[in-house]
Amino acid sequence: MEILSIKNISKKYQNKEGEVLAIQNVNLNIKQGEFVSIIGPSGCGKSTLLSIIAGLEEKTAGEIYIEGEKITGISPKIGYMLQRDCLLEWRTILSNVMFGLEIKGKKDEASKNYVEKLLKKYDLYDFKDKYPSELSGGMRQRVALIRTLAVNPKILLLDEAFSALDYQTRIMVTNDIYNILRKEGITALIVTHDISEAISMSDRIAVLSKRPGTVKAIHQIDFEMENRNPINCRENPKFSKYFNTLWKELGVDE
């Protein structure tokens, strides 16, 4: 079943020089539980597309459907993770994770119990009374993810969510977050400039053209492995073949 359908999405901006077409006729369908990455040249509109799906930017044309229902604006079925974790430094970890529920007016005992269950499940409960400054970058990203999951989204948008981390931490965090999202049955749409990250995390990769960005190719990623995760994907012989294919495809537009 398709949980997210993006149909003919276009976006125009006005600047001093006149009208700029950022993305044009973007079409993409994503199935329940699927991980899809979007890659493309710098400035091709990847983050703009994600902002439109999240309801944070107006589209110029096109339609977005979640579970067959047309959406306009912000949908409670969508969670959004940015490059920065955006944790509130004056709040404890538990208080940070409860923040989204507070905004939605759902700070009740059942919600608190669910949050504590998530923190225990993903080895963060012992840090619930700590503050963000006391945590490593990787742990902060896990807290940001649990905060997003606390409001029960069906789709998670990740916009360069790991790019602020150093290389080793980034690999470990992508592994952690991949496993968490798979266990929770969350559908993920990932924007990244890192081809290796896209390959290691994705079931499919959509390649955007240079601006105005449009989907010029979609690649199926299948490592034919049980218990797949981003780390063991990088060790698979098929990894370099996928990398070379995508590298050449991106090079066409550079």
C-alpha cells in the first residue's frame, strides 16, 4: 500500500531577478514501511521538496496524499528531523522528549508511560534526568528521534539529519536510527548529499536533476541480506556497484 504519494509537485520563488523554478513536476510514491532517499546536485530542491511535504512551505502546483487522503498544510501523520537536533538546553531529556506532546495538548499519563517505554527500549532511560549538554552528539540525535516518535507519526522526514556528526559517530547513529525506525514500522523519506548513506539506509533512491529539480531516475537497492543494517550493507560487494552507478548519474548534472 502506498502511504505517501507526491504528484506533480512544482515550486516557484520570486527573487530580485524574477521568477525561479526550484522543482518541477516531482512524482514519487512510497509504500508503507519503505525507506526512500532523495539525492541530487546542490541546489536542486531536495530540502524544498521535504519542506513542502511537511507542510512548512507552500507548493506552486501538484498534490500530496497520505494514505489516499489529500493533505494541505501540516499533517499529524508526519514527523520531521532536521540537521540540528533542536533540543532545548534548559530542559531534561525526558522533558525534551515530551515537548511535542505538550504542544499537541497530549501530556497525560498514558503519553508519559509511552515515552518512558521508548526511552527504556532504546537505552536512554538512565539519562532522562540529564540535560542535552551532558550527552554526546549521537545520543542527542537519538533523543531527537524519540521526541519525534512520541507523537506517533506514520512517516518520518529526515533532512540531512546526520551531517553535523563526525564520520564515525554518523555511521553508528545511522545504524541506530535505521534499526529503531524498522522496529517501530515507520516509513522514512531521507534527503542526503551522502551517496553512501543513501545506499546503506534505503530500499529505493530517487535521483533529482539539477534545478529545476525533477525525478530523473529511481534505483531499487537490494542487498539480498537477512538482518540488513547500514553497517553490514557497506561491507556487501554490491555496495560499490550501487555507489559507482549513482556517482556517474549525479556526475551528468555537474
